[in-house]
Amino acid sequence: MTQPLELLRELVDPDPCYFDHHGYCQAHGWMTVEPACPHARTKELLADSISVESREYEVVGDWGVDGADNEAHARRKVSEALAAYPHCGARAQTRLAYVWDDGSEYYGPWEELNGEGAQP
Ligand SMILES: [Zn+2]
């Protein structure tokens, strides 16, 4: 099944918008400013959608840093570490990671993963 975003990629005009001094798009014959040319808005939407957002998790303790696959995994590792070594200071942290189609990446700051189901 075709996804809506795939369809939009094909529908959107690859030619750039050309805004005149009124802010109207001459390239697509769009004669209002608000809302702006739908091609411009669609491209914005598509630009947002090509970045893949994910979360990274890791467990930090006196021993160093350990990777974790997901939140549950990170929490379990913390519990296990604290059970085995009560004073190891194990804690889980998470950060947002964005990866774009062209391979560029952005990572947010590490945040403590506190308590059950804590949300940033
Ligand atoms: Zn346009």
C-alpha cells in the first residue's frame, strides 16, 4: 500500500516556489500568503519526515558506560547492577537521536531516566 508521504513526494512539484513581493507563489499560481503555497508547506512536511527520530539508552556506573537497547533494557541493567553491586551508582540515561537521509545526525543532551515511566 502506498503511504501518504510517498504519494506526497510524487505529487509535490520539484520546482522551487517563486514568491513575489506580495508573498504569492508565482511558480504555482498560489495567490494567498496565509496559507502559504501548498508546495512549500508540503516540502516542509517532507523535510521533517525524512529525519528518523529515535532514543538511545545507556547505563552509567562507577565501572563506566554500558549500552542498552531500550528503556526497559536500561532499567533492567540498572536493577541488576545495583543488586550485584549496591554501591556501583548505576543509573540509566537517555537522549534523542535524529538521523537524516543524507547521513547527518543530531544528538540531544543526555537526560537522567528517573523512576518508572518518567517523561522529559
Ligand atoms: Zn509554490
